[in-house]
Amino acid sequence: MRNHIFKRLAFFEKMMSRQEKMAELGTLSAGIVHEIQNPLNFVINFSKLSSKLIADLEDTLREMKIQDSINNEQKNEINDIIADLKCNISKIEENGARASSIVRSILLYSRGHEELVPTNLSQIVHEYAWLSYHAVKANNKNFNVNIVENYEEGIPALSIIPQEIGRVIVNIVNNACYAVFVKSRATLDIHYAPIIKIDVTMEKSHVKIVIEDNGQGIPDDVRRQLFIPFFTTKPIGEGTGLGLSICKSIIEGKHHGHIDVESQLNNFTRFIISIPVK
């Protein structure tokens, strides 16, 4: 009896130690995120200020009529430089905002918050899809895929847990990247071009996310087991078998939606996610 009690105490002590470490990690992550957010705010704010300065410069040039006193070649060169500056600053602002959004998601995740937040779903899908692609690309320089995106305009903000939906998108896009990469290495078709299609559309009271790849496809007997915990089609060491089961629990358990998969061997795999509009 005493040994049993000591074992239980040791177990709880170990669990508390693990929880304390996770809490410390969450605090550390939050601190790092705050430190990253500050320079990001400067980047975004100064890019907006620079856009205004360029507009002021164009107005000044017009008022001074400087362009009337120079030849066409010089005028075109000035216009090209201004256009390039506008484009560069727009990209800086766009990617700064994207990085800021990712940082906020990390902060929410580190705090363990699972609050439903009114969110632009299309933006979340776009950000995490490309985050997944770049992560795969970083691990394999030879990998490449054409990502074709279609986002319906006018979709209302959805009450979702952004970081959790992000996990779903990353998992599915990771699998799509893996499927097209495996097929590209195995196929003898020199014309094969890896493609991942992403569609976000409004259907009555639901928003539908469709992520489709033209990779190796999934046999019917395997497809029926995809959402079972610890079931994986990947070689040992390359998959845990938890990704899709977690996706299912996030979509159906936390967001009261639905996730399904369609596939045809050696042709395509299509994940269909439906999230209700509340």
C-alpha cells in the first residue's frame, strides 16, 4: 500500500514538473513574441509613412513641373523608380502584417487561449498554407509546387480559434506537399507538374475550404482509416499518425463543422472542410 502511494506521489510530482516546464515555456514564448512584435510594428508603421512620403513626392514633382523640363527617357526612369518604391513598400507592409498575424497566433497559442475570435478565414488559410509550403521547402531545396488559390469575396468574419484552424491547414498542406513530392520522384511522366489547389467559398450557412493536390492519391481502404489516431501512411519516422485525427477534433469538436476526404489513386486527394457561420 505504501509503495503504491509513493508511486502515485512520484507520478503527480513528475506531472507537476512537466506542467511547470510547459508554463515556463509559454511565458518564455510570450516574452519572445512581444520582443518580435515591437520591431514589426515599426516596420509596418514606417512602411505606411513611406507610402505617404512617396505620394507627397509625386505631388511635389507635379507642382514644381520638374518632369516637364526633362526628356522622356529621364521622365520614364523617375516614374519607374517611384513605381518600384511603391511596390517594395507595399510588399514590406503586406509581409509585415502577415508576420504580425503569425506572431499574434503564436502568442495566443503560448497562453493556451482557445477563445472563438471573429476572423477573416481566407487570410488564415492563405497565411498558414504558405507557412507550410516554406517549411517544407526549407527542409528540401528541390521541392516545388504550384499553389493555386481562390478566395470568394464577401465571406463574413467567422468565430473561430485562429491558431487551431491554422494547425489544420498546416497539417493538410504538409500532407499535400508530401503527396506531390513522392509522386514527382516516382512518376515517369516528364510533363507532371505538382499542383495544390485551395478554394474558400461560401455555401448557405457554411464556409467551405477545399484543399486538393494532384499527388499519389489514397486507396479506398486506407482513406477510410485516415482520421483514426496513430494511423499513418508515411514511412517510420516521417509521420506520427496524429495530424489528421487532431484536424478532425479541431473542426468537428471545437468548431462544430465537418471534414471529409475524397481521393483517386495516382490522381488526386481532396480535403473538404465545412465550418458553420455563427
